[in-house]
Amino acid sequence: MTIRILLCTLAFLLAAAAPAADTEKTAAGDLVITPIRHASLMLQFAGKVIHIDPWSQGDYSSMPRADYIFITDIHGDHLDKAMVDKLKKDSTIIVAPAAVAKTITGAVVMNNGEKKKFEEFEVEAVPMYNIQRGPQPGALYHTKGRGNGYILTLGGKRLYLAGDTEAIPEMKALKNIDIAFVCMNLPYTMTPEEAAAGVKAFRPKVVYPYHYRGSDIKAFAALLKDEKSIEVRLREWY
Ligand SMILES: [Zn+2]
């Protein structure tokens, strides 16, 4: 009896410790999406673990190691070599733009506009950049071509990771996105209003605000509340 109570307690504690995840049906089985922190998330698909921008501010204590790691840009909240080293195995494929591959040597380099096919999914690197915001006049936080957003196609579902960007024309022109992760924080990316305008243009079926520290994501959701074909998913990222 005592053992049973102990086991029940243990099961409860483990369930409580597991981060909340969303499961999507695809033509090739379930896609499990686990928000971790800020721009960090994990995808599980076709028996593989895909970590996006793993950052040591997240709690990785219950996370499996990576079969794939995607990195968007050089800033510390996206490129954390120590965390990459902890999550990678000998077989891990790391995908990154050239600027990141200077630090993460051995990464598969993708530039904006390039496409690649891996065994379980396909990926396209897309632009992410500032139009107007930077550390001083004439400079931008994210210059065009340095970082990558990514579109992953997994079992027919198209998942868009915006990276650190404003609502650039390339975002607004996206087609057939099922699930989108869109940033919003000042001064580095954009406001919830700009993010909502970008999302209204490309109309994903589902959108997760991410990388939103200090921003009002309820205001973002309110701006999209009349868009019945767009589901806004507010999750705990901090
Ligand atoms: Zn960032």
C-alpha cells in the first residue's frame, strides 16, 4: 500500500514536471510541439527530436537529446554553444546560417532561400530581419541575410519559425502555413500590433506568439479575435 502511494505520488510529480505540449496530426503521424522558453522549442516527429534555438535559460532537465538542431541567428538567446553541446549526439544534424557556423563548426549551412530534404522532413530557410529598428541610426539589430527563419514541412504540415524579424514582405507573402511561431518584443523585433498585421497577411491556421518577453500577447490575440480561420495559441514561455 505504501509503495502504491509512493508510486502514485511519483507519477503525479513526473506529470506535473513535464512541460505542456501540443499534438498535431500529420499525414505521417503525430507532431508534438513543446514550448520551452523565449525562442526555444522542441518538436518530436517520426521518432526524431528537433530542438529549435536551444538556450540554457530553458529547463532541459526532462528533454531528450537532439537528432536535429536548428539555429536562427548569432545572438545569445538563439546561439548557445554550451546548450548545443549538451543536447547533441554524434549523429545530430545541426542546421544554421553561415554566421552561426563560424561558432558551431560542423553545422549544415543554409542561406535564405535554400531548401533541403532530410529523411523525415523538408526545410526551407527564409529571411528574418529588421526594417527599421537597430542599436543606432543607420544600423539594424538583424541585417537581411545573416539569420534564417525556417519553414519545416513535416508529414504535409508546414510549420514556420519566424526567427527575430519585423513583419517583412517575405513574411506577409508566405502561403499555406499551418503552424506559425511569430516573435514580438521591443526593441529587437516588433510590436504585437505589427506582428498581428503580418499574421493577417499570411493567415496561418495556427499561430503561437513566441520570443515575446515584455510584450502584451493578449493584445496580439485581441487583434486576431475576429479572424475565425486563425487560432492563436497562448502558451507559457517564461
Ligand atoms: Zn532573439
